[in-house]
Amino acid sequence: MATVSIRVDEKTKKIMEMHDEINWSAVLRKEIDAKLTALEGRAIDREKQDSAFRKIAELRDKFNRNLHGTELIREWRDSRR
């Protein structure tokens, strides 16, 4: 295991010392793990986002169009009238 140090203000440190029944290292490890898990979830979302951008580019190329999303939506709405 590696050691990581943090700094807290004096007030926080005093309150932590009043609660010496709590394993503060374990609390911090758990929170760090939770944050890293959340960040890994974002990486999956970025993969989905990249995939969606690729599909949009493929469709744009397929129809030989160079419209931005808002312009394309406006054209579709106008064509329904």
C-alpha cells in the first residue's frame, strides 16, 4: 500500500480527534474508491459519446450533407409542413 497525506484545517482536525472511534483512513479510502468508480463510469459514457459522434459523421457523409444539428432539425421540421 502507498501512503497519501492530506491537510485539513485545525477545526476539522480537532473534531476528528473528538471522534477517535472512527477510522478516518478507512473513511477516506472508501470515498476515494467511490470517486474513482464514478470517474470510470464517465469513461464509459465518453465511449458512447464518441460512438454517437462517429455515427452522426457517417450519416452526414452518407447523405453528403454538411449541416449542423440545428440546421438539419430545422430542415426536417420545415419539410413536414
